[in-house]
Amino acid sequence: MTIGVNPPSFLSVEVNAAGVNPIDWKIREGYIPLKLPATQWRDFSGVVADVGEDVSGFKKGLEVYGMQAY
């Protein structure tokens, strides 16, 4: 799914799985304050769905895993 126009440096990943770590549930339960809006469950795995023209080392269909930047 494409939403709008992606910049040339953009990499889009179709996420197939996301992880929940101890820090995630501690934030969710209020043990660690977090300014909202916020994104939790940052670990992911999936498949590259779209690659901008300035991106190298990735291609559509490549299986990847990573962590969203804070």
C-alpha cells in the first residue's frame, strides 16, 4: 500500500511480526513515563515493500528485521 509520495531516501517495510520487550510493558503499565503520542513495540521483521531511488543495499522482497529509531 502506498500513501502519498515517498522521498528518494525512503524505505518501506511490510511488517509481518513485532516484538514486545520488558521495557514496552513497563511503559504501558505506567512504570516508565512516556510523552504521548508515542510508538511502542519497536522491534519488527518483515519484507521490503518499496525502495526509494537513493537507497542502496535493499530491494523489494528482501526479508529484513530491525528496530524503529526512537
